[in-house]
Amino acid sequence: MVQTRAEQMVARLQDMQAAVPDIEASAVVSVDGLVIASALPADTEEDRVSAMSAAMLSLGERIAKELGRGTVEQVYIKGDNGYVVLTAVGEEAVLTVLARKEGKLGLIFLEMRRAAKDLTNML
Amino acid sequence: MVQTRAEQMVARLQDMQAAVPDIEASAVVSVDGLVIASALPADTEEDRVSAMSAAMLSLGERIAKELGRGTVEQVYIKGDNGYVVLTAVGEEAVLTVLARKEGKLGLIFLEMRRAAKDLTNML
């Protein structure tokens, strides 16, 4: 069976979540805040994730520029109940991940970089 | 000579920067975006750092809440030219750090946590 591009991307997201079970949700979102592919639990609203991703990326870009940090590669927020991590996927999209607070950040970053590389090639 | 509270905080920021030379600038900023203490190089505008810190914290709080991550403890942005990292200092302020891209994130986080603990006691 031939997979569509969207199915390939979802499969890649699911692989990432299988590799790091503390990643509970993930999505590829365009820079204008539209979902390209997602692997979210039933109780997570896709629109909310995509809107928040776009807002975070946009502010991240502005701050990085204003404070002389260059082009944004990654943004992360740590709450007392877990993480939100964004990584660039090419120039047109971003990979957003929601992770449990028990997750090891180094491992999450590593798997996200690998997934982002593969996803860039699929876009 | 007795140090004022502000002088103590600046001295603590300078200690942190001495411990991790890849931290090039740091400031303690109130949640409403006013500088409480700073150790910034001459070419870094204090107002810009404080405004960006408040914006980042505010969006971080909203995103963490919307996506079920709890109360914000840390926000970070990685650009291709370095990092911006924010860590909570008590409930009323935030420690903002600008670091070079060569900086080791684990070391930056460690020293920031130590400084934030001391700064909380000074506030």
C-alpha cells in the first residue's frame, strides 16, 4: 500500500513517540499556524496546539532577532507539569512536541532533531 | 561597606557570568517588565531585554496553561547565534540570560538555577 505524504509524516511522528514514550503528543505545523500532520491524544485539540505553536514561533523569532541570537532553531517552555518544545522543520514548518515532566530533555531534543530532519525531506 | 539589595543582586549576576563565561548578559526582570538588577554589556539595551523577557514570560504562561503544562518554570529560545533563557525567580520576577551559541546548555541551566535560588532570597 502506498502511503500519502501526510500518512508518512504521521507515521514518523508515531515512531518518535514510540522511541520516547514521555512525548505524549506531536504535530507538524506550518509557520502560519495550520496543522500539516499530527499524532495527538484524543483529548488534545489540534487547533489549540497549532495556534500556540505559531504564536510561540513568532515571538521566538522576534526575540531572537531583537536580542541578536540569529534565526530561531528551537523554542521550549518548561512548566511544572511538563514541556512544550518546538523545532524548525525546514523554513516553512515547525515540529511541536508535548512531553511529560518526567521526560529527559536531552533525549527529547535528540529524537526531535532526527524526526525534524526526516520530516524536512517529506515536506 | 554595606551593599544595597540591588548591588547584591548585580554581584550575584556577575558571579554567575564569571562561572559560565558563555553567559554574556543577564538581568532580573519583574513580571511586568521592569528591570530589577542587570549585568549587561554596554551594547545591550536594558529596556529591550526587559520588554522581551516580559513578553516571553507572558506567552510562555499562556501556552503552558493552554497545553496543560502547569506553571512556567523556564523558557528558552535557541537561535543559530546563541540562546535566550528565562527562569522564574520567586513568583514576581524572572532571571533572563543571553548566552553564546558555544555555551553548554546543561551548565547554563545549572548555574541559572543556583543564581535564581539566591536571587529569590534577595528579593
